[in-house]
Amino acid sequence: MSGPGPFGGDPLGYGSTWLNWGSGKMLQGGKNVGQSVELGVQNDIGIEGKFFVNPATIVSAGNPSGGNTAVFAALNGAGETQTPGDTTAGVAVFGQSVAGDGITPKKKVLTNGIGVAGSCNTGCGVFGQSLFGSGVVGFATTTGAGWGFWGANLSRTFQNAGVLGQSDRGVGVRGHGGVLTGIKTNPAGVPTDGDVFLIDKSGKPELVAPPAGTAAIPAAPGGWFSSGLLATVHNNLIPEGLLISRSSQPQLRLVPSNPDNRKFPAIGTIGDFFLGMNVDGETNLYLCLKINPETHKPVWTQVMLGPDSDGDSAL
């Protein structure tokens, strides 16, 4: 039988058989604290409610001498069919948190639910690795296609990426330096310019205070890009050192836009860059510095650049 409603039917786009469990006499596994976990069937701990509400199952391993042993390991080898051209595969670990009011309106508010979480005091909280695909993939989508569809149909330019982010209604990857909540208010408590706030069910702004002590932390840029061999240099002007790259490689790439309608973007906001290509194949860089008050559309200003320099010429 296929997955139950809480799993969304087919959230990963693998089809109706992505979440199967055994059929027969044993259709239900452990249902309470202290009961065994049955393989191949559904286990609903705490469903009878005799001990705790939503009790957790903890598996731990301790080695005083250290070691790299995994506490929990899952392997799904069903996708290795040894058939040329076969792109079918499965999921080793799946996690889902059903949070909020249980419905999915178009502008559903955020909750603090987490499908899969990782935490580490000194290393990385979550690690992803792929030999030929993308190390970590994040989708914000309501299409239901999921990785089961896109994984085998992506352009090769998305392969070998450490992180791939995609959204069908927002930005693919969002970076931010500093706290995410607003701290400026006037005496009446009304949000002022610079505030970040939520809208409660009554439609009134609800200010969110930042965590204690975070407001004084110096913020770094929201994005930081580098390439090549990195090194730190010191001199009289920068005694603390400056991180540089010893390689002659570009740090950031914008894919030029050659639109069919030969028009500038009608949607944009202040701070957006646009690299456009004209009919002659020439590219120019534009920056949105204001919004037209009458049309409410972005106004694109060409970035005036200096002289050209050929590749491999002196810097």
C-alpha cells in the first residue's frame, strides 16, 4: 500500500510506490513506549497515549576513545539495477514534520517545524555529498514533481554543484548576514523602516524580537564568493590579514538573458542586477536603482564599465 496522508502522497515525485510497507497479518508495528520496532510495517509510537505525548526514540553510541562510527545507517540499493540508461533510485532516509494548522493556503505562514535536522558543536550540522550530482538540494515548490522527476532531467550545468536551490515562487538561494528580525519601533510600537515583522491572524503587525545578544554581533555580507587557491596576506594597511585568491578565476557568474520579447524585466526591485543580451549578441549590465511611481515597474540603469581587458593579459 502507498504512503498515508501525512506524508503528502508523493512529496518527492517518485510515484505512488515510493513509500511501501509489508502487507499481510502484521500491518502495525510498535504503538507504545517499550514496544519493539517492527521492520517493514508502520510503527506509531505513543498512538495509544499510555505514557507520554509524542515520546522520542533515542539511539546513541558512545566511544570514550573517539571514532567515526555512524550511530544510524540506512542503505537503499534498490536503484542499482545495472541497466544502462536506468535512472530509477530510492530514498535512504526520509523525514517529515507536519506543522501548523494542517492546511496549505497560498500564503501559509512559516512554522518552526523541521523535516530533517542536524546539529554539531564544532563540525557541520548537515552534510551532503554526491559523486556526480549535487551535494545538497533544496526545493521550495508546490508542483509535486520533486527530486524524483527533476533529478534525472536537470541540465548538466546543475550537476557537480555543491549546493542547488530552486523555488517556483521565490528565490532559489537566500543568504543574509546578521539577525533576521526587526528591532526598531516607535513609541506606539508600530514598525518603522528597517523592521522585519510578521502579520498575525488579525492582520496587525507582530514584532519579533531578536535572540538575546545577537543584535550587537557585527554582521557579514549576505553572500561571499571566492574561487581558486585561497591565502591570507598581511601588510601595514591590513595588519589583521586579508583573504585573497592566488588563482586567476572569476568569483561570480551571471547567465545573460536573451528574452524572446526583447524587453527589460517588468518585475524587479531596487538592488536587482540584470545582464541582458541584445540582437547583436552584445551584453550589458543593468542595475535597478528605483521604481517608477506611475507604472510601479523597475527602472533599469546601465552600469558604465571601464576599458576591456583580454583574458591572460596583465592585470
